[in-house]
Amino acid sequence: MIKILIIDENEDHRYFLKYLFSNENEILKALEFNEEFKVYEAKNGLEGIKMAQLYEPNVVILEEKLPEMSGIKVCERLKLIKRDFDIPIIFFTAVNDLNTKERAFQIGASDYIVKPAHPYEILIRVKKHLDFYNTQKKLKQTLENYEKDLKIARNVQKNLLPKIKKINNIVFDYIYISSHNTSGDMLEIIPMTSNKIFAYIYDISGHGVTSALLSIIVKQEIDRIINNDKLTDLKEIILKLEESVKEYFFDGRYFTGIFSIISENNIEYVNLAHREVIFLKNNNIEYDNRTDFPLGVGLINENNINIFKREIDKDTFVIFYTDGILDMTNFTEKELHNIMVEKEYKNIKEIIDTLKEEISNHLDWNFPNDDITVLALKQEE
């Protein structure tokens, strides 16, 4: 049912409008109004405001010239009472004044019709504003539902992150700051044997709930490959991962990542179209930016995966990160490297805390444009 509120002192005018929205009016059928109307009448502005609050009409038809309170004032009050009072307010008035028209639109009126007007014109303009209002209402509801879905997706991703900061002889810490639309970043440390761990970071392309869902799927597959299939060869792990998840990636989607196996004094890693691996030791920084194809697009095979190995010791920090940190305004790769060497860090926490402070200063409490994820690891002293 469509609820119409008519605010007009003139009883004849109210009767005319009330008839327009009655079932006897054939024009309604011609204009394809598919619902019946319920009409409410108010003789002055104050009564009209009370009825608008009580009955929550779908359309208000308002005379400008009212006793005690003008139509302009009524419109202003309706907009002030509820910020989301965005229902169509249509002036239907004998006042044909340019300044009044301009003021009516400034305060939020949807239309301004000067009396007298043909019934067809009145109804077709009411229908136009009703259709627009209903479309906006549906869009608003859709956006609200999408915001709820995004919030759930962000929380689910966050809850999947590591809860502890030490596995075997590896201590680690991380930063994870989700973008508003979430971009599917993920990191994890998984024990393989008593002296070996599997550490990774990855970034799903795109944004939104789909990216979050794909991120969860990829994480589940990695957990299964390491914990259930018990694979320990890095090349086999990547090939198995690519084969098990590529069916979920289409329409240009893919993901990049760094995947590594760390044992005592040694790291074995593969970089799949991701940011460089950073090695930091005694204020000296080295980075390896050699990369291969991304995952999820079927390009990886056993002949084009490059596995890199490097010796590390207890003074070496290993740092993985996603490119969200470089999407911050006025923050470059060079600045990231400068932060790494500006002082001699004693432990993982110092590095992470320094980066957190720098990120906080750049974001100023806003969501980042892209997920920001940093993982730092080090062998225990």
C-alpha cells in the first residue's frame, strides 16, 4: 500500500487530490500503479508534521501557503526531525514565485507543481518520484547488506591470523590492517617438523567479499596440503596448491605470494609475482625481487618454478609484505627500506612497532586503500 499525506488548508484541494488516488480514477491504471493508496489529510503544518511522524507516508504533497507555518517551514522541519527523511516531498501550491521554488528545492523538496495542474501531470510526477524513491531505498538496503557482509569478511579474515608468535625456534610478529572493501591478504606459520616451519604471505587480486572468500579457500587448501598430505618439498607444495585452487580463479582473478620453508640456519622460498623478500642484518638490508608467475591462472608448472635458498642466522630478520603498504600516500619502497636500516633492531617487536607507528601516521585512522600486511620472522637467540 502506498501512503500519501496531503497537507493543505483548502478542503476542496484536499478532496481533489484524494480523488486522484482513489480506485475510481482510471488514470491510475493507465500509469500502472500496482498498489492501492491510503490517503491522510492535514489542515496545517503542525498537524502535517505529526501525521508524517506517525504514519510514515511514502509521499508528502504540500501546499506552501498554510496557516501559522509555511510549507517551506514544514519541509525544513521534516528534514530536521529525521536525517533519513528522504521520502518525496512535492509542493502542489498556488504560490508561483521563483524565489520560493528555489528555496523549496534547496531544503530538499523533490518537485514543485503550480496549481492548477492536470490530474495526469500530477500523477505521473508522483509516480516518477515514487519510483526513484523506491529504487534509492532498495539500493540503500543493498549497500547496507553489502557493508554488513564486508564487516563479516574482514572479521573472519582477521580471526584466521596466527594467535601465537612463536613456533619451534622461530619467533615472528605481523601487521594486518584490512582495507574497507578487504583485499584478501593472508599470512600463516605452520609447523612441519620439530625444526622446520612453513611460512607464507599472499594477496588475492581484487577487493570485496569474493576476495575474502577466495583468501579463506586458499588458506584451507594450504593447511590441508601441509597438515594432511604431509608434503615437505616446496615445489610439490606450490604445484599441489595451484592445481587445487585454480578452478576458483577466473574473470582475471589471481593471487601472488611468497611461500617458504625455514629450518635451522636456512630458508627456502619461492616468490610468485609478489613483492621482494627482505633480509635485514645489523643495519644492512638485502632484498630479493626475483619473481615467477602468479597463482590461480594455470601458468605454473614444475619447469618454471624457481626455488631460492639462503643461509640465515640468529641475527637475520626475514620480512615479507604485501603491496598495500606502498599504496599509502607519500610512502614509497625507498622509505620502507630506510625504516629498516634507520636503527639496529634488537628484536621482531621493535621492527613491527616502528612500522605500525609509521603506518598509523600515514593513515590517520582511515582505512587503507588496500590491505596492509607485513610478516617478520627471526630465529630465536
